[in-house]
Amino acid sequence: MGGVNTAGVRAQAEIRARADGRGGTALPVLESRGPLALRRTRGSGATAHVVLVGAMSGPHGGDHFTVRADVGPGARLRVGSAAATLALPGQHGGQARQDVRITVAAGGELHWLPEPLISVTDSELAVHTHVDLAPGARLVLREELVLGRTGEDPGRLTSRLTVRVDGRPVLDQELDCGPGAEGGWDGPAVLGGHRAVGQLVVCDPEFEDKPVAPGVPAEGLAVLPLTGPAVLVGAVAPDALRLRRLLDRAPASFAPATSASA
């Protein structure tokens, strides 16, 4: 990986969601600094909705963005982004970093649904999403990565996703793509020539009694049960639109393991 440029921009955003005692969700902390802005939008029912807005393009080489979300007991939060994120080469080069740290308490629920991250030619970005869930927490997390804009080669993009439930690791995986990555990343065992790759992680206490069976409900789409209880959905596609369609249809394909083996 390339060296880190310490002259880059530092940006932070933090969300804290708490049950308001009246059947809704309050946001006692909604803070953002640097080229990140958080905006509360009209929610639905007990769920608070927040949109992450980039006040400028990026991250560029050398930038370091950090986003934190903490959901308390009984709170329900949905987080999206206003537009796709472009990883861009910086004026002075170097690797950009984006860290996402999520915690959800027992009885809390978080839907983390950002728009795609697009790796632009000559960019270098490392993303680490770290999730800590208490027993009884619920999570729907979507990650979509697009390698290059239309007709261009991608930059270097490394994404690591770590999920823990009650302190135990449920998922810890890393995808490294683009120039400088280990050979084979574009081969049949990984992306198979596709330029859009994504995953959906669903954690739900109901999976304890109704575990989901593994399956391949569509070409380019795979469902893998995890301990926790949780389910990982992986998808590859030629473009972002097809990728979103695959990930959106995945939950409807979840079949109980008992019925699948009957």
C-alpha cells in the first residue's frame, strides 16, 4: 500500500440515537466536522433518519474520514448518504482512509445503507467498517463498491468489514482490488471480471429460532448464514445498478434452514 500523506483533510461525523420514551428515537448527538455533514430527515414511525452529505468531493489521497454511530437500547436509526462517494487521487498522492465505527445496544436497530463507493483511476483508499452489536441488537448493513467510473480503470481499493456480536467475531473479511493488489483479485475466484461488488449483512435475533439456509438465489448472488445470529449476502455485477437490484432482492430469498433441508 502507498504511504500516508499527513497533509490530507481530517473529517469526523458522529451520531447517537436514543429511545425518547414516547415510542420514537431522539438524536442527542448529531455532529460533523470537516467535509462531512449530517442531516436529519423526516423519519417514519419510531425510526430516525439521517443522511450523510459530503460538503466537498473526496476522500482524496491523504484524507482521513471517520464516522461513528451509536444506537442505544430501543432506538431505531436509518443512515444513508446523499450521493455516491468518489475516492479520488490527492494532489500530493498517498493513501486515503475511511473508518466507520458502529455500536448497537440490545433492543436497538440500525439500517446502514450508504450509496456506492466508486474507486477512481489513480486513487488509493482503505475502508474499515467495524461493528459491535449487543445480544438482541438488529442490523442491516449494505456496502457497495464500484471499480472505476464508466470506461476507466479503478484505483486501489481495500475494504475490511468486521462484525462482532456480544464481543465474539461473526465476520472479519477483507477485499483488496486494483493496481498493486495481490494477483487474482479480478479472477474467477473473486470478481470474475465484474466491476461492482457488494455485501449485505443482516443480524436479527429471530435467526436463532429460524436460521437461514445457504443458497444462490440468482446469478452473482450468494447467501451465507453466519453465527451470531446473522446472514451475509455477497454479490458481484457488471455495474452499480445491477448490484443494487441483486442486494435489494436478497432478503426476500431468505429461506429457513429447516424448510430448505426438508
